[in-house]
Amino acid sequence: MSVSFRIARREDVPAILAMLDDDPVAAAREPVEGTDVMAAFEAIDADPRNELIVAEEDGQVVGTFQLTFIPGLSRRGAERAQIEAVRVATPHRNRGVGRRMMEWAVERARERGCRLVQLTTDKARHDAHRFYASLGFTATHEGFKLRL
């Protein structure tokens, strides 16, 4: 398996949306009305603190995630990387693509000088919890969300 990584391009958006839509946990959420996904893509693409990444195999997009680099005064000014919206296309799951994606994301955070990598995952994703723990992530915090 030869997986490569790059910044997502506008033409990747349909493949990314297909992976996001092919998710039973996300499908159970209420749809967000009135959003413009292309405007969201453009905002991410224009922001130097955000990177929308795709994983490719043989020229096909097989995975995606978003990295956000967050400056802060906590941890004595250390920057952190937040990993969001991690998805692997169904036919490519359980083949090591997700592991490669996370290893790449952690290395990218190191390159940027981050001192911490963090992510959240839905409480219903028990397999994801085991997967992230196998990569060395620890469940140190309880997360909260407020829908607006």
C-alpha cells in the first residue's frame, strides 16, 4: 500500500463529502441547514492555521482529516495541533490507512513546532477509542459541545 498525503484541492471536496456522509454517527446528527461547503473549503484553504489533508492511493482519495494549529498561552505558549473530521473511505478501512494518516498528522504537527496533538471522538465510536489509544493518545479530558 502506497499512501501519499497532500493539501486538499477544490476538486477533492466531493470525495471528502462522500466520506463524511458515509458515517453512521454523523448521519444521526441533525443536518446543518444553510451552510455553504464550498465557502467553508475556501475559508480552510485560505487560513494558514488550517490544513485540510487528503490521503491518496493510486491517484484516488481514500482518506481525509483537518489539522488546525492553535496558539495559546497555556503550556507556556506551546502551539497545539487539533485533528478533526478523520475519515477513511469504506473500501480502504482496516488496511492501515488510518494509522498512516495519524502518523503523518503527528509528524506534521512536530514540523510546525507543536508540543501537543489533540483530537476528539464521539463517545459512540468505541473502535476509534481503541485505535487512538493504540497510537499513544490518552483520554485525559471530558469534552463538551453546545449546539447553536
